[in-house]
Amino acid sequence: MSTSMLTTLGQTPGAGGAGALVIGIVLVVIIGIIALVVLAFMARFINLWVQALVSNASVSFFNLVGMWLRKVNPRIIVLSRIQAVKAGIQIGSNPMESHYLAGGNVPRVVNALIAADRAKIELDWNTACAIDLAGRDILDAVQTSVNPKVIDCPSTGSGRTTIDAVAQDGIQLRARARVTVRANLARLIGGATEETIIARVGEGIVTTIGSASSHKAVLENPDSISRVVLDKGLDAGTAFEILSIDIADIDVGENIGAKLQADQAESDKKRFQAEAEKRRAMAMAQEQEFQAEVQKNRALVVLAEAEVPKAMADAFRSGNMGIMDYYRMKNINADTSMRQSIAGPDEDEKKA
């Protein structure tokens, strides 16, 4: 065996050990990186897990990882569960997670449950979730149930400042009311909103003022409006319970009755003028017809007079009339004309 071959054989074991060492180092590095990644991944859940554990609101570590995989924010669920447990309300993480996935606001629902529990108001988790998913502010509803809310009627966003109504004597009254309501959690799902309360109260005010015989009676006792409107049960089918209706202000407006009478008189005047103009036009048309008839009759008279000379000529030719008869007729006509000129024309000729 040559020297070169011995050298090569002698170096082979050393090279293999070095390669194995490199591979081992690479594997250790890879495992270390994976371990660091796993530790970093777990670190984001360990804090929440420990926080829930020491707060007696334990949530399993794998459940936290599952929340992350299901696109649920674990921090919101854990903190909400801790808050509920500390308030003495036992709610599991699964119901909270379900409500979160349904698009609900878990912290607000938990706060509402705590507020309702402190106020001795019956409110369970399912009802609170249903109210929240219906688009209602469940926390505001609970707060309104505890602390009644005052609604202006008409509302400030309606563009009107008063509710206008007319009493039977024709005087307009302008009123503003304030309605104190309390949320009714049992009717919050499917119940009418504040707009319905405002509309019903406005309708009741208008009806009450309109049925009053005089505006003075309303001004003397404005609380009569409140009593009548409150007795109508306007909160039926709504999410609120009306506690009181107070007339904040009432003023006298225009005399609508007099204004309507003036408008009616003006309308009657124009109608009568139109009828008189119509009669005048008819009379003028009839007068024109009569004048046309007179002209027609005069034309007939002229035609008849034109026949007289012809008849006289025929009488001369036939011998029925002599020259002396003609002269006597001329004398009679001359005497008649002289008398008429002395007496003057009669009334009919003047009008003609």
C-alpha cells in the first residue's frame, strides 16, 4: 500500500466526524429556533392563562389556543369572564365565544349583566345577548331602567320646537312636553323605540287640545293634558314604561278660526263676484241679441216700406187709385210729419 493511500485512509475518519458535528450543530440550532418560536407563541397565552387561573375564572390553555385559531380575541373573552366572576356571575367561556362569533359586544353585555345584578333587575345571559344582537345598546337600556330618561316632545332633531294644536274656539296653542320613561327589558326585543313614544305623545296632546271647548281652559289647567295623555296607555308595545308626561311650556299662537273665516269670506267674495260677472255677461249678451232682433225687424219694416211704391204703381195702372187719392195721401203724410216735429220724438225713438 502506498503512502498516499495510507494518508487518505487516515484522514477519512476525521472528516466524517467533523461533518457529523456540523449537522448536529445545525439540528440544535433549528430545534432551538423552533423552541423559541413555540415559547414566543405560548408566551402570548401564558399571561392570560395565569391571570384567569389566579382570578378563579380559569380557562384551559388549549381553549385559549383554540380561540386564536377560531379568530376570537382571547383577551376579550378572558377579561370579560374575570369581570363576571368577580361580580358573582358565572358565565362560561363558550357562551362568550359564541356571542363574539355572532358579532356581539361581549364586554358591554357583561357590564350590562353586572349593572342589572346590582340593581336587582332580572336579566339573563341569553336575553342580554339577544338584545345586543338586535342592535340595541343593552348597557344603556339597563342604565335607563335604573335611572329614568327624559325625552323632549317634539324631539330636538325633528326641526320643530313646539306641538301646535287648535282648540274648538279657533285659538292655536303651542306646547312642549317632557316625557320621563324607563326601559322595559322584557319588551326591549321587538318593542317600539323613542320615536314611537314621541309620536304618540304628540298625537295625544293635539287630540286633547282639539277637544277642549276653549283655549282658556287649557291654559288654566295644562296638567289636564298630562292626565288625559297618560291615561291613554301610550307605552303599550314599546320598549319603555312612561312614568310621567309634563307640559314644559304652552303658549298662545294665532287665531286660526278667525283666519279661516277671513279666508272663507274672501273665497265667498270672489265666488260671488264671479257669479255677478257671469250674470252681467249674460245680460250683455242678451241685450246684444235684442238689439240684433230690433235691427232685423227694422230691416223687415224697410223691406215692407219698399213695397209701398210698387203697390201704388200697380194701383195707378189698374185704375184702383186716382191722382186725387195720391195727393190726399201726401197731404196726410205732411200733416203727420208736421205734428211729429211739433210734438217731438217719443221715448222709443229716443232709445233707438
